[in-house]
Amino acid sequence: MDHRKSYHELILKRYIHELSENIRVDVEIVGADGVILNCTEIQAESKIGIIFIPGITVPRESYYRLLASFPDFNVLAFDLRGQAYSEGQLSPDGCIRDINLIGQEFKRKRNLESLVGIGHSFGALTLLKSSLEEEHPYDLRISLTAPVDMTKTSGKIPKTASAYIAYIHNIYRALKNPALRDEIVRQYQYFWLPSFIKAPRIVALRINDPQAFNDTLLHTPKLIDFIKDVVSPTYLIYAGNDSRLGIQGELGGDYEKLRRLAVIKGFEVTLIEGLSHRFNYGKERKFVLSYNNNKVIEKINHLIRRHTT
């Protein structure tokens, strides 16, 4: 069995004990410019579909607990271009086009009446930005994000790094902070060393081009600059205490601006106090990813049921 398939089945079985034929974990889909993206999908009789868009350095398997919350819907979760097992180079424009193209094809192929997009961090920003395109296919957008300026985020790969140094950089980050991913990291089954050196799964960062990764951080649009133009219905769920980024003090004015825009535009904005942008702290010592937080899952379930039933 292909190691990608066995790896994803192993992770998914933690949340869905019996994998049916309707669940496929190593599927190739075509994004913009013919780029091949790797994904996991669930096929159902429902006329409702959900597409998960991950953040930078977050692989699609980190969504599997959330994905398992919708066994009766058509679901697709994919790795961003230039990340993990997907081809291409990471870029905001490329990801925006991927999001809409994949959504259009998914909606057509499954004959869906309603399509929901769920994005986190960078994936949330690009999902929202994609709604400004004329042919966007999403009937509902749910974004877990914050008004973060990504040029100020930490963990950039050195601009002059080769792919090999990028891998070493990722391993160093993981050793320094094993919770850079959720509990999946600690239970990951390592394959033989040459494969790991070639494409390490730690932090999901098999970045095809380190410079493209850095350029993406520099050119990702800031939420507060375009949120006023986003198409409704859109829902924002964001952090109230983002100590990982170390810039929460700078965001107070932006949070208030988001609240005002929500009233004007009809968005629903949910602030979950104590929820960080990516990880929970405090009592939840396992550093559960924010979209795997129980409150977040309940909120997303409520929004989807409210809009599609």
C-alpha cells in the first residue's frame, strides 16, 4: 500500500473507526494552471458539500476531527499548492484560484445545491478573498482567522535556504516545540530515513520552494483591508488571546473595526476568548488546533445546519 494512503487512513481511523468505500484518502484533483493537489474526500447522497482550506504549514489531516463531524455531507479537504503532497508553488493568487476552481468542479461533479467553505488562517483569508471573484461557487463561508498581518508572523524559512536547509529548519522547529502540530505529531509513524529527509512530514512543511513560501507571507492580503468587500453570508471565528503570534496588543483596533463592519455588512463575528489563532493553551495541554476545539466544532455545526436545512 502506498505510504501516503496508509498514513492518512491511520490518522482518519482515530476519528472514524470503520472507513467505508465512500471515504478516499489519497485523491488527486486539478487546481489552477493544471497543478495537481492531493486531497481526502467523503462522498454522500446529500446535496450539501463542504471544502476545507488549511493554513500554511497545516496539513489536511489536521482537519480530520472536524471532517468526521460531517459524515452525511460531501466533504473534501486538500493540501495547499506547494505544500505537503500537492504540486506547484505556494502563492496567495494561486490558492485563491484553486479554491474557486475546486469548488466549482466539486459542486458540478456532486450535483450540489449548497457549497460551504471552511478556512483557517491563511486558508481563511484566501477563502474570503476568493468571494470577491465573479465566479465564486460558495454559498456559505466560515473562516477561523484573525486580523493578522502575516508579514509579522514568525517561523519564516531563510530566504537563501536550499530545500535541504528548509527541511533541517523544520525539524529544528519541531524538536524545539513538538506541539507545532496537534497530537498527530507524537504518534506519527516514521518511514525509512531517506524518505523522511526527502519529504519530512513534521509540520507538514514539504515546501517546494522556500522563496515562494516567504513571498506568500509578504503578499498575503490583510483581512482588515478587504473584509468590507467580502460577499455574505460570511462568518468569522477568531481568537481572543493569540499569545503565539506575540502581536495581540496591536490588534485591538482591528478587532473593534471588525465588529463595526459586521454590523454594517451583516457578518456574524464570534470571538472565542482564550482561543489562540492556532493552538489552545491553559488546561488543554495537548495544544489542540483551534479548529478542533469543541466550541469551534459546535459553532461550525450550528452555522452549517442553520444555513442548509
